[in-house]
Amino acid sequence: MQTEIEHLFDHQPSAYTAEHFDLFYQFKRKLNSGEVRAAEPDALAKNGWRATPWVKKGILLGFRMGTIVDMSIDHSRQPFFDKATYPVRQFGANEAVRIVPGGSSIRDGCYVGRGVTCMPPMFINVGAYVGDNTMIDSHALVGSCAQIGTHCHISAAAQIGGVLEPVGAMPVIVENHAMIGGNCGVYEGTIVKERAVLGSGVILTRSTPVYDLVRGEVLNATDEDPLVIPEGAVVVAGSRPVSRGQGKEWGISLYTPVIVKYRDSKTDARVQLEDLLR
């Protein structure tokens, strides 16, 4: 399948045939089942993950192949139009995914594990992977190709950024048992390792240095490597003063995320998910 997808992506035909669409729909079924992923764990990789560019090519191919169609439930009251290749994903009760009524949307072509709870309104975009027993809370976004582990909590209004191009770019990774607090933003291929906790309002990007007060170091992304939040780190929103020029004279401080501790039993008790609600 990889060879066929890459050939069709790199050599666009004058018209797409039934065989081309059959190939794409087979590919999309594998996205839905989790058999193919936009990024995969890799024990040999420096950060434990590797991107799979051919999968992103397959996703982009779907946009290229699709025509815009009317997807409205009630066209006169609330019209919706999108590519025919990416309708809303269909679920059955046997898949054990809770989609609480109230306006959520999950796009076809993403994996959503058993026991996932989706609180309205939230959105999961194409190519995403959401592991078992994770909660996606109200107004949260899981962007295209983002990879979310098991037993995570993506809190209300948190934004997990997506990426489709360039195809070789690493998507955002949130590993197992991580807690992403309300109104957080995790972007540009940042990797949040297992059991890490982001306090409310933490923003992480490639250009954001993270100050680790426990280990006495500053974490940065490089041209080759993304920003990586260590396993078990507890990150809060902080600030640091401007040290020179007019900013110093005016007493201005800049936002910065700060690692204030590493996860312990007290932290575990505070961030545990409400298992009784599952």
C-alpha cells in the first residue's frame, strides 16, 4: 500500500479511477483501525518516535481526490460542505467510544480507542490517533495527525496542534497517562512524554524555552529535534524578566513555561481521572 500511495501522490493522474478511490478507502480504513499512523513509537529514535511521511501523503491524497459535497443534516437550518472523502466518522456502540450529545465532531480517517470519552463540543481531525481510555474535554482540539496516548486527559479548551505539511514533519505527541490542563496549547511537533502534567494555560512551541528548576537546565527545540517535555514533569506557566534595553527599563516580563517538580503521589491524586464517570 505504501508504494501505491506514494506513486499516486507523486504522479497525479488526469482523472482518478475507481481503483484509485478503492486504494484510498482501504488506506482510510487502516487509519481508522490504527494499523497505520502518521507517527509511530521507535525505540531506536532519539526521542522515541518517528514520522511516517507516506501516511501523510495518503491523507493529503484524500483532499486532492475529494470533491466538495453537501454534508448538511438539515441544509435549510445549518448547511455543511466538505470534501466527500472526509465525512464525519461513523461509530457503533460496540466500539465503546462515548460521544456525549452536544455538537462534537470526529472526522473520518482517525483512530479513537476503546473507552475514549468525548465531551461536547470537541473536534478530532483526520490522521489523529487517540489511545484507549483518554478523555477529550469540552472545546478541546486534537489536530490533524496528532498522536495521543492511553489514559490521557485533554482538558477543556486545550489545543493539540496538527500538521500535514511538510510530510516529514513530526506531529505533536502526547504519551500515555499525560495530563494537558485547560487552555493549554501544544504545537509544532512538541513531544510530551509519559505522565507529564501541563498546568492550565501552558503554551509549548518550537520557539518556547522551558526552564527546568529541578534539574537546572533549559529545554529547547533545535533545527533537527522538537521540544521534549520529560517524563513525569509538572509544567506551569511562568515568566522571566527582560534583562536589557527598554524592556528592562519598563519592567516587562515574558511568558515562559517552567518545570516546578516531577510527578509524585500527591500529583497523581490531584490529576487522576474520574474513573467512576467512565
